[in-house]
Amino acid sequence: QALKLGMIPADGIGREVLPCAARVLQSTPGAPKFEFVHLDAGFEYFQKHGTALPDATIQSLKNDCDGAMFGSVSSPSHKVEGYSSPIVRLRKELDLYANIRPVIGVHGTKDDDKWVDLVIVRENTECLYIKKEQLDQKGSGNGPVATAIRQISQHASSRIGKKAFEVALARQQMRVKAGIAAQETGKAKVTVCHKSNVLSVTDGLFRTSVRSVFEDDQKSKGGPGRFEGISMDEQLVDSMVYRLFREPHVFDVVVAPNLYGDIISDGAAALVGSLGVVSSVNAGDNFFMGEPVHGSAPDIAGQNKANPIASIRSAALLLEYMGYTDPALKIYAAVDQVIREGKYLTPDLHGKATTTECQDAILKALTN
Ligand code: NAI
Ligand code: MG
């Protein structure tokens, strides 16, 4: 029985890099058989058909698919009547409430001295991204005033908190399994990212909700809690950025409300060389959708220049979350090998290879 994956390339480089991910999935030794289902979405689709996310796509994902991959969408920076971002809506429709974004360097490359190995767990359903914006043309007499509602709920904050501790636990178990030294395995930690010194009500609720997940676990009666061996600390979002750039190695799992999570992810991507290598998975309780962290990169779209690694790693992450750990590890290793060798890297990583050449090098590393 083949695994049915909904493939939503959407716009720009999404159309170039998603097929690379599909080819890698199909060629990975030990991976299940796949059946890919092409699904429409995106700004270009909106311009032709008046919707950025047709019902058929949502229905297929809900009823036929075992998982999905999303490319990238070209959302305009100004308001377009009737348009709303399909990825933001999809996350909501499928209740993919966690966006899990590993940011990991490769040993033996130039960022070895600033070793980065962290995961950003971004809340995916609320915060400012509920898009309740209003424009009062008159304001109080001084011209237009725009406001936006920022929604933070205990429910969403607790479940993202729980997800973050689960990710930390899984990483801890992987480190132990890999026989990594005790001081390294002791790094298991969740850092709560917020700004509750200013936004004491909204960020305050996020902070206390996440903290409670851990504190309740510690208080659990009858033996050690589920998150035994993991610690928790917190960091205001602005100094989070500062520390992320200066000492990224101190972080393990960072949990953040939607907007902060979005911003610090792109920042963290700079630490490992390029947005073109950073992957993510949108996770719900029973459905997962892989997605590169980058956007549609109109500056390089259509030139066979885009780095396919973010999408290929996202496919591996999807496999990992769907329970196929061994083939996922093979993909990570093949990608790491190609980065370390440095011969087939795209221009964002200062190489000369095309998207296709980079993909082919990864395919070769996989099957050798
Ligand atoms: P972007 O992520 O598309 O590009 C930022 C920079 O990184 C550009 O210089 C681009 O060339 C480079 N870059 C990104 N991915 C790359 C790759 N795989 N290989 C090589 N270089 C890569 O962000 P930008 O330019 O701010 O946004 C462009 C469009 O993408 C906008 O319409 C935005 O709304 C959309 N976007 C969509 C996202 C999504 O689909 N989830 C996420 C972020 C932005
Ligand atoms: Mg983003």
C-alpha cells in the first residue's frame, strides 16, 4: 500500500524545489512507496481562479492523503481583495498547530565553530496571524489609524508547550541512542520565547501556559514526570535574537508564539548559511505537512538556482514525523555529505551548482 502524499508546489521556487523532494523520497532506500497527488494553491492560482486555496485541495488533504508537502506561496505585500494566504489557512483548516523547524549546522563546514543544533517550535494558529486588522480612516482626527488583534489562548499555548517538551524529549532520546557524551545529553532544554515584560497579558498567558505544562509534569504524583531530564528557561524575544546570533549553541528547543517564531526562524537560518537549507514540518495530532521555511524567492525563481535542500530536508522531516525514522536519517546523511563535500552547492551557499545538479548529487549520495 503506497503512502499518498498531497503535493502543493504553489508559486515561485516552490515549483522547482518540491519535485526535487519528491524524487528524493522515491529514491530513498527503505522508504515506503509513494503516490503523489498534485494539488493546487497559490497566488497565481488565485489570479486565474479567484481563490488561493480551492476546496478540492482541502478535501483531498482531509480525505485522501496520508501526509503532504507544501512549496511556497507569493503573497503580495499589499491588500488584494479576496486573497488570503493559503498556507496560513491550510495550517488552520487541518489544525496543524505546531511548526517544527530544526536549524542544524553540518560538522566539517565553516559554521563548525558556532555549532548550531536547535529546533524552533512555532505556534501556528493564532497570535497576530488571525489577521483581525482594522483601519479607521479618520483616527481621532490625525489621519488613519490601523489596529490588529493579537490572540493568545491558554489552549493553543499549552498544546504548543507540550509539543515543545515532546520534541526536547525525542531529541534527548536520540542523543542517548547515538551515544553522545553525558554533558551534551544534559543540554536537553526548552526555552520559552516571549515579551511579557511589555505584553504582560498576551505574552504573559503564553509564558504561564507553557511553564505550567512543565511544572504540572514535575508535580505529577507517583514517580518522575514524562519530561524527566529536561529543563526549562525563558528568554525575551529581543535578547533571544541577540543570544541566537552570539551563542546559538546554548539553545536546544525554543518555543514561541506565531510571529516571533516566524521571525527568529529566518534569523536562525542565517546561522547555518542560507534560508535554502532550513526545513519544517507543520504538525497536528494526526496529520503532517512538510514545508521549507523560505518563501517563493521571486528574485531567483525560474532560473534553476534555488537550493532544493530545505525541501528535501522537509520531506525527510515529514517521513520522520510519520514514523519512518530510518529513511529520514538516510536523507539527512546524504544532504550533510553533499554540504560537507561542497562541490554541488547552489549560489546561496556560494556554490555554482544548479537546483538539478544539487538534487542529483543528493540522489547519488543516497544510493551509494
Ligand atoms: P524568501 O524566503 O522568498 O526569500 C528571501 C531571500 O532568500 C531571497 O533573497 C531569496 O532568493 C533567498 N532564498 C529563499 N529561499 C531560497 C532557496 N531555496 N535557495 C536559494 N535562495 C533562497 O522571502 P521574501 O523574499 O521575503 O518573500 C518572497 C515571497 O515569498 C513573498 O511573496 C512572501 O509572501 C512569500 N513567503 C512565503 C512563505 C511561504 O510560502 N510559507 C514564507 C515566506 C515568504
Ligand atoms: Mg517566514
